[in-house]
Amino acid sequence: MLRKFRVKLNDKEYIVEMEELGAPVVQPTPPPQPQSAPQPAAQPQPVQQAPQVQMDTTGGTEVFSPMPGNILDVLVKVGDNVTENQVLLVLEAMKMENNIVSPQAGTVVAVNVTKGSTVDVGALMIVVK
């Protein structure tokens, strides 16, 4: 995907176009080990969630987080048809809102983030097929 950047060097401004060649490589971290804690006397009732739509993600294009931040808004859901460069979600990083766009036209087959969640660099956010 071709992206444009404005670069200032020695008091001169340049417009630079760069092509993103691949997703960042992220080493998986093991999940934290649960610690034994005293059990409360009464268990709260679980909240029922809407059934998750499962779609085949093989062969899909994965959209990774380019930077750590907070998800301000998720604009698509599983099954939505999207166009190339359509905004999928809004990621806040360093007090700036960044639109994360679709790298291709297709159907959203997975959404791995929710509004209000935080992501690290390279976290898989959405899959478009």
C-alpha cells in the first residue's frame, strides 16, 4: 500500500511516497500464568454475548497495528464488504487519531479489537478477504 509522508530536512519540506512491503514481525509473548486467589463467596452471573460469526480467515489480508495505542472506534464488523482504503477503525497514539484503512477491497472476516481496547505494535486487528 502506497503512503505519503511530509518530511522536513534542513528547513526544506519534502513529500515522500513509501510503499509498505510487509507486516512487522512480532514475537509472541506467552500468556500470564494464573495465580491462585481466594474465591469469592458468590459468583456473578456471566453476561450473555451476541453469538460470534465465524468465517474462514485463510488467504485473507491481515491488518496489523502500526503502533501501540487505544482503539477509539471500530467502524466495521464481520461480514461487512469494504473497499480499498476504506477506514476500518480509528487508533489513537500519542494523542493523535490515526485512521486504519483497508489494504484491499473484500469482506471483513475477523475483527480482533473492540472500542476502548489497547493494542501493541504488530497486533492483528482485522482480516479482510
